[in-house]
Amino acid sequence: MAKIGIIYGSTMGNTEEAAQEIFNSFGGDAESPISIADVTAEDLAAYDHLILGTSTWGDGELQDDWDNGLTKLEGVDLSGKKVALFGMGDQSGYAYTFVDGIGILAAKVRNQGGEIVGSVDPDGYDFQASTAIEDGVFVGLPLDNDNESSLTSKRISAWVESLKIAMS
């Protein structure tokens, strides 16, 4: 069985909660979530596949723990690894930078040779622009607990089912 790591950066706790819910939805097929602040490049390299989560701050910036986390990712060859991304954002307050953190992580993962899995159709979201949109889909799972917290569990559950197939 593949070793799947769930790594997140969280300031307010929302991304950490989503990481835990993703872990619970996997039903034991993934490792317990860990903050990017608490792992090394060697830790990241030890996983067969990764699920990376971040929130988006300000005008499209990564969560603070990912400032150093990107450096850790740069130290890892992700060739042959499947990487899924999820992120927290605010469609209303930051409609032009909605979940841009996912887009930033996607670029870094590709630079390191990783294969991104887990795209999500943007239907049902109400935003203006996002760097996380490529070829008409989100490159990861966008979550908006500010405006649509009632949809978070349903979105996570459906996404995890698709990841189980993609990462098997």
C-alpha cells in the first residue's frame, strides 16, 4: 500500500481541520496530518504520494508556514509521486484571488516533477479569478468555510473518493 502524507499550513485552524477531515475520509489509507512547519524535506521524500493544503491570505499569498515549506519542497524530487492539493479561500471577500495558494503550490509541485491529481470542476463556486484554475478546472479542492461551510464535508468526501482511485 502506498504511503500517503497529508501536509498542511494553517493559521486560523480551518486548513488543519480540513486536513483532519481528509484523513478521516481516507479511512486509514493515509498518514495523520502534519503541519508543514513540523516536517523536513526528508520527511516529504519518504511519502509515496502527498496531499498538500494551504489557505490563501491577502491578495493571493500562501499561508505563512508555507514560506519555509516551499524551500522544503524544493529539496524533494517528486518524480513518480502523485500530489493532490486543497486550499481554503473566501470567494466573496477575495473573489479575484480565490484559493490562489493552490495555484502557487501546483507550480512548485510541477517544478519538482510531481504529478498533480484531484482536479475539481468550478461549477458551484462563485468567484472572479484564481491561479488555481488550469484548463477550465481547479487543480485541487477549493474550500470556503467563510461562505459555504455547509458544503465542506460533502466536497471533501467526494474529492477523497476520487483521490483513492487516482492514488491507488
